[in-house]
Amino acid sequence: MTENENFKKKFEERKRIFEIEYQLAHIMEQYGISQKELAERLEIDKSVVSKDMAGALKKAGMKKLQAIAEALDCDFVPLFIPKEDKKMHKQLEGILAGQVEKRA
């Protein structure tokens, strides 16, 4: 793998984590849910939510992400999309962009 390909791979991985953190922060802001309130709903310490929102979600497992979604009255939808299916990637990007615009 070339240096450029390695950089691109790491960038894409970090981008996906950032997108999850962004969605979480956006939903919390939209519905007026503080880190303290989310922590109470999850029955955990606020410091854990604070760490998650500051980058620790990259280590979160499916169970934790599902619990956060439930606490926010959201669905968590993990997907497997073949990398070569560019049409599906474009559709998903459009769906996500539409959701962000509608909630903004």
C-alpha cells in the first residue's frame, strides 16, 4: 500500500467516526439533551459521555452504540455496503444529508 493509499484509508476511518459523533451531537442539540441527561438515561457517569463525545466513540462497540441510540429514541442502523457499489454510497450520502437538513 502506498503512503497516499494508507493516508486515504486512515482518513476514511476517522471520517466515519466523526460522522457518528456529529450525528450524536446534532441530535442532542436538536432535542435539547445535555451530556448530563444522556448519562442519566444511560445510567452512567457524565464523564463517560463527555469522553465519548470527545473521541472515545471510536472504541465503542455495537452494544454501546445501540444503547445510546435507544437513550435518544433513535434507531441505530449498521450497514455493510460493498465498496464497489458507488450508487449505494451516493444514495446513502444523500439520505444522511437529507436527515441532517430536515433536523436542522
